[in-house]
Amino acid sequence: MTSWRKEEKAAMDEESLNATDTLDEPFAEHTSRDTADFYRNQPVVDRRIHIMGIGNVGSFIAYALRGIPNPPPVSLIFPRWERLKEWTDSPQKLTLITDGNAEMQGGYDAELAIPRMRHHGKEVGLVPSSTEIAVGMQGSINILEGESTEPIGSLIICSKAPYVLQGLSSVKHRLHKDSVILFLQNGMGIVEEVNQDIFPDPATRPHYMLGINSHGMHTSPDGQFATVHAGFGTISLGILPHERDRRPDSPYLPEPKFAAKKDKGPMYPSPPDELNPEYPPPSSAKFPFTPNQRYLLRTLLRTPVLSAAAFSPPDLLQMQLDKLVVNCIINPLTVLLDARNGAILNNYALTRTFRLLLSEISLVIRSLPELQYIPNVQQRFDPGRLETVVVAVANLTRDNVSSMLADTRKGMQTEIDYINGWIVKRGEELGIKCAMNYMLIQLVKGKRLVIQHDIEESVPFVKGKEGRADSDLTIREGEAKAPSEENS
């Protein structure tokens, strides 16, 4: 038996011995392998599910959760007083429009959690759009007026990646080591930022889940809190191993296979031919679940509208990378072209461009330590196959406007740092220079700033009174006037 197989066997034996200790529940010693016994012995204390980021994805998930038998209590977390007031003044129902048919769901609770602005990883205050309110000090935590202090057992974050840290800063005092957080964002690297800036101590850090959404949704122009379900898809879910169980950058051990023959032992995939000695030792992807993790996962899986499916950590990681590759090409190129997704098709100049990008992306992904023991990684993330996937997705969504282009047109912050930026960052860690992707990041950021400045400068001008010079104009907003000769 090779050394890495021995390590896997030892890890599995240690898991079975320490499973009850890891769960850290009062009835852990009576835990049975039977699922029903697990829930009887370790019941979930709090069934309530909190949802942060009440946009299209957040509204869709909240609507779906309240439509199942024996639905869980759902709390919607709003980031501003104005948005909360819109909810309280409305019928307090979410609407989902599918094929022109509108259905409503109610029974939601609403909470306020004002995001804290962060600068260089430090919390510096409220976001500029928030109204001024009194701040009360409870211990060393700033609790703002109107905010709740009740603990959160299950939290689903549907905010866009650049705003996750700000949102989590407003509820971090309500999360504990047994809480579970589900991240539903584009891009990668969000969990690492959360660990570094929000929960630096692994002993008190909550548990994490990751999700990949392929449903198509957009806001309905007909009413508030209404979402159009434009494209049916799936939500792929997976539980992320806690740092208390394994190193985040440790390679995943491959799963053994069994032949349909009597007295035939497990068959292990062949180990990699070349291994970097600097990589950490491999470890098993199997680990015990906590009651909150099982509860949130099973609740989402029994929600038909979501079409959710669960995957192991290594499988989910590869699915994340597949989606990341597509976003690395389509999103930034459509921003620079200011065109729909289909614009990158049948254009040899653009094909040569994204082939250069894919060569860097493929090299970084195929060099990741986490995937070194996974079979067929070299073929799955080969540049030729990745080009086929990108072209297929671009053709399938050729009439769509990418989310990054929509954000750029509004002058809003994009997710480029969590898409191409993640590739550049991991490349630097592996000694790979991704110059093409780095240039693309700066071009997207530069174009957003140009549009943002244009929007800020587009103040409506009106002509002054008769007799005023043509160059003397009065600005409506801010009551600004043309400079007088005394001040000029």
C-alpha cells in the first residue's frame, strides 16, 4: 500500500474515532449511523434561516423556501432603513413570475443590518448611503439602533462578492462556532477573505457551505419585490471542510472504487507521476457534519423550485472552476466591447485574445495543489476543452448581457477581483505570471471608473436668466451658481 493510501486509511480511522468529539453535542455518544437517530439525538435548536442580499437570487431562494411543506421560518436581512421601510409599507410578500404567471409567498420576518464600510481590511464605519443613527456599545461590538442581537444558526448570503465582507461585518456578533453560512456568489476567494478579516480565529469560526447557481433571473419592472424566473437551472451545493478538520490548501485524496467481483478489494487511482514536495500532504475529503449543516443542506435539497443537488468538496471545487473559466472570458471581454455575450463568437481577433487568456488560466488551475490527486484534471482543464466550453456557453447565452457589463454600465463595483483576480492571485502563489489576465483586470476597472466619473459629472444644467452670458450657467443640484467677478 502506497504512503498516500495509508494516510487516507489512517485519516478515515481517525474520523470514525473522533466523529462524536467533532460534533460537540451533549448526546454525541449515542449517535447512530441511522439518519433518523441522528436527528433525534441531535435536534436543530434553531430552524430559522436568515437571507442576506434580497436581490433576484435572494428573493428567489426565500420564495422557494416558504413554498415547501413544513417551511422553515425565514428572515430577510435588509441593509438600509429605506429598503426596510419599502418592505413594511408593501404587502410583505415576494413574487416570482414564471412564464408570465405570478405567484406570491408571504410569512417572512424582516430585520435590519447596516453594512460597515471597510478599508484595507479594517472596519471604518457605515456605508456612505446609510442614514445617521445612534450607535450603542455592547461590550466591544457596535450594535446600531434597530439591529437585532439574536443568534443566527443558518445564514444564506446572496450579496455580490464585493459586498460580502461589509454585510458579514454587520452580523458577525450574531454568528457562533456552530452557525453555518452558505455563500452564493460568482467567483472564488471570498471564503479566504472572510477567514482573514471577519473570522480569523478557527476555534470560533462558523461552518461554511458553497453554492453554484445556474438559474436565470431578473427584476420585474412591474412591481417591488418581484423577480422573473427567466431560465431554469440548478443550484449545486457542497459543505466546505472546516479548518479544524483539514488544511484548506491540502490536496484531496481520491475516492476508492470497487469492482463488481467477489472478494475484490478497493481500487485506488494511480498517484500523480510528479508531485511538488512543497505541497502539503493529502487528506481525506470526508468529515463529520454538524446538525446545522445537515439541516440547511437537507432543507435546500427538499425545495423543488431550486433543483438543488449536493456534491463532495472536490467535485464542487471542479464545478466552481468550470464556471470561473467561463466568467473569466465572457464577462471582462463583453465589458470592454460593451456588447452582448454573442459578440465574442465568430471573431478571429477575439478568439486569439481569449486563447491567450485560457493558456494562463489552464496552467494555474492544473497546478493547484488541491487537485493534484484528482484523476483527469489535466484533461478536464486543458486549454482546448476550456475553449470549447466557453464558446458553447457564449453561444447559448448570446443574447444576454453579462452581469459584469450590467454593473459597469451603472458605474458599480464589479466582481473582477474574484474572477480573473483569483487566477492572478493563485498564479502568483504558484510562481506563474498571468500578465494577460492582470491587464484585463486593470482595463475593466479603468472602464468602470471612466463611466462612474461620467455619471457623477452628468448634473442637469439649466440656462440662467435673460441677459446672462452664455457661459454663465446655474446648476440645479446643490444650489451652486456661476462664479461672480468678485470670486473669480
